Amino acid sequence: MKMIRNTNETNLLSTLGQRETQIFEMLSEGKKTSQIAETLSLKPNTVSTIKKVIYRKLKVSNSLDFFKFVLENKEKA
């Protein structure tokens, strides 16, 4: 999923590291923390911590705001 809506939002996405980007993509697909943890061979607590970091970097406070961000920045086909 490519996210390139505007410069400010693109800059927010560019602050994510490789693992954060990987988890961002999976979260944006609707995967749950436990599914992501199993897929990436991580502990659920590790995924939850990374999720919090992603939210902070994207300046969202909850999953509703996260999905609004995803939808607003999804490249139009």
C-alpha cells in the first residue's frame, strides 16, 4: 500500500523504521496484534509496543484515528 497524499503525511510515514513499516502495513490490512506477532515471530507485547510507537509517530491516538489516517492517505487507484 502506497501512502503519498501530501508532504506532511508523507514525512510522518518516512519516520517509521523498517519493522514499524512492516507492522504498519499489517495493521492497515486489519491484522490483529496476535496475528502480526505470530507471522513475524514476535511476542504480542513487542508488537503492542511497536504499535504505540507507530501511533505516536503518526500523531494518532487510537485505532479509529489510525484507520482514518490510512484511508485519507491511501493512494487512489
